[in-house]
Amino acid sequence: MNQARSYKTLSLLGTSLFCVALLGGCATTDNLNKAQSTADQALQKANEADANANAAKAAAAQASQKADEANANANAAKSTADQANSTAESAKAEVEKLAEKIDRMFKKTMQK
């Protein structure tokens, strides 16, 4: 953005110097109008470039925010998956314990 402002300043300064040079050389009104028109066009282009840069910066900030949200959602999903995996592992261990207990009870019953 500072670069765009510098461009505007240099453009206006250059145009002013050009106009002064034309005035010093007995410039006609037509020449001055052309110089002013050129300066106005340069300023308009600089303003457009500045607006485009600001729009791009806003879009980049929005994209960055959405990426941060997506990362947070992915981390939450991973946490949920980890919890589900832990619960499944606990359930599996409990099933194995119960299966062993049933086997022992069955063996005791068969021995009698």
C-alpha cells in the first residue's frame, strides 16, 4: 500500500514538474490539459491498483481464517477419533477379560 502511495506521489510530482516545464516553455492550454489528463489517468490507475491490493489482502485474510477453522475442525475430528479408538480398545480388553472368566468357569464346571 505504501508503494502505491509512493507511486501516486511520484506521479503527481512528475506531472507537476512536466506542467511547470510546459509553462516555462510557453505551453498552450491544450498541452496543459493533456498533461493534466495524463496525471488524472495515472492517479486513477494508482487508485485502482491500491483498491485491488486491498481486496486481495482482505481475500487472503479470509482464506487464512477459513484455513485456521478447517485445521481446528480437523483437530477436533482427530480428537474424537482418538477417543473412539480408546473406547474401542477398552471394550475389547473388557471382552477378553470376560471371555477368560467364562472359559475358567466352564473348565471348573467340566472338572466336577
